Amino acid sequence: MISNDDNIIITVKKEICKVKDITELNLLKVKYLGKKGYITLQFLLLKKLNIKDRINKSVILNNQKKQIKLIIKKKLEELKFNKVNKQFIKKQIDVSLPGKSIELGTEHPLNSTINEIESFFIKLGFKIVAGYEIEDVFHNFDALNIPQNHPARTQQDTFWVNKNILLRTQTSNVQIRVMEKFSPPICILTSGKVYRNDYDHNHTPMFHQIEGLFIDKQISFINLKETLLLFLKSFFSKKCQIRFRPSYFPFTEPSLEIDIMNKKKKWIEVLGAGMIHPNVLKYVNLDSSIYSGFAFGLGVERLAMLRYNLNDIRLFFENDVRFLQQFKLNNFI
Ligand code: DAH
């Protein structure tokens, strides 16, 4: 027998008032909406009616089904809400307590120095490339015209992995990697970690370098000088005092070093540079009668120390929050 529309809904409402938890609610759901539940059975009984009654009753049944579903859904929400509330009371959670704040970190001064220098050279047309930190003797020494008996190769300076593999001692290895792969014009900048067995207030076994390389036809010393002057004046200040000093690097000829006058009126070396040595070009099969170029390498820590007036390189790597917090962007604007 199909019961009256209102009766069944009233019954469900009465029963649901007694439901205490989700398990009981599920039982009630099965009782009315399950495969053998009340509504399903009523649908089966429809077959016995004539067409007209069948249509009328099925409308009523569908309507009942919808209402029962809604009643169950509301009850479920109520039960869930009560459960969470009970947990709050049990655990005595004080929702009015202020939350724990997460302090935002800041960019490490070495990263911001690298980023700033890279952006400068990108504007001049340099492309940023990456290189290997674990390198072979050929790319770190041989191809850079650094002879076998050069002091840089000794056990004291270089971290050797085996006879042929080492932790790169300079980013100049990337010069060779790039020249092997691409043909001029080459205009690249690379930055990264380098390793040397040294430790005091001016040296750490790992530090950062930035290396630039520009090779094309008719590149001259003027290009080198103007590029580096532009950079140093932009990085320090237009008024900063800059000194070019002859030097020696096996992979450049002529070679030079550049010094900057610091606040204590002392000249501080900031970078090495020079015109690429013809032997280096030969190693990578470039004809030095056609191509020429310049290269430069700078120490990131050295530049950052000068800029922020620091006297101990080790500060960069101790991760002391009191030190790092001073480099919040606002402090330097
Ligand atoms: N690689 C040198 C060093 O670690 C720095 C350097 C000097 C790089 C002169 C260069 C250069 O590209 O031309 O001391």
C-alpha cells in the first residue's frame, strides 16, 4: 500500500529526531531509500496500478524521495557540526587565541648580489648559462692554458675527486664548455660555486664567482674596459674610484686586475680580466687570426662585502638570522 504523502514524511521526521550519530542515520537511510527500502518497494508496487494512477503515484513517490533525501542531508550536516563542536569543547581549543605567525625570510645577500649583476649584463646582451661544479682537469686547467706545474693544481688548493676529476676552482671552466659548443659571436655570463682549500676571515672553501665571456670578430681591449667600467659604476656608484692594474692569468693576454677604493681609502681588488689567450682559442678550435675576445671573473662575496662594508666572509655562510635580517630589502632602499 502506498501511504499518504504527508504521513511518510512526518514519520521520517519523527524518526530522524531520535538519530544520535552517523551510523544510526545510515540505517535510517537504508530503511527508506535503500534497495529494499520503503521508497523502492513502493516503486515496485506501481506495476499493479493502471496507467493513470501509476503516473500520479510515481510523481508523489519521487517527491517523497526528494524530501527524505533532503531531511537526511540536513541531519548529516547537523551531526557533523555537533561532532566538531564537541571536539572543540573536549580539547578546550580557544579559537580566540592569535595564530602563530610565519615570518617571511629574505633573499640571501649573495643571491641578491648575483641577481643584480646578472640583470645588469642581460641588459648589455649577455646570455646566462650554467656550468658544472664537478669538472675534469681539461676544462678546469688544461684548456685554460694552466700548465701542469701551476701552483693552482696542487693538493693544497684543489679538492680532487680523483686524478682527473675535481671540484672546479673557478667558473672559467664554463668558458671552455661554451666555446666547445657554440661558435662566435659568444656573449655569456655564468655564476656559481667554486671550491678551494682555504679558510680564514677572507676565504671559505666554497665561494661564488661570476664569469663573463665575449668573443667575436674585432673585439678589442676598449670593449673590455668600457664594459667593466660601466658595470662597476652601476654596481658601486658613478663616483667610485676604479684602478686598472696589469696582472697575470694563464688564460688571458694581456691580463689585468681591477681595484676599487673602499671607505678606508684602501684599494681592494674586485675582479680579474683580460683578452682571451690565443692558446685557449686554439684548444677549442677557434682561429685567433679571425676571432678575439675578453673574459672576466669576479668574486661575489668580495663585491658583497665591499658594498655592505663587511669584514668577515664567513658571515655569509653561518646562517645567523640576526646577520641575514639586516638585508631586508627596505634596509637598503
Ligand atoms: N678565474 C680567475 C680566478 O679564479 C678569475 C679570472 C681572471 C677570470 C681573469 C677571468 C679572467 O675570466 O679573464 O682567479
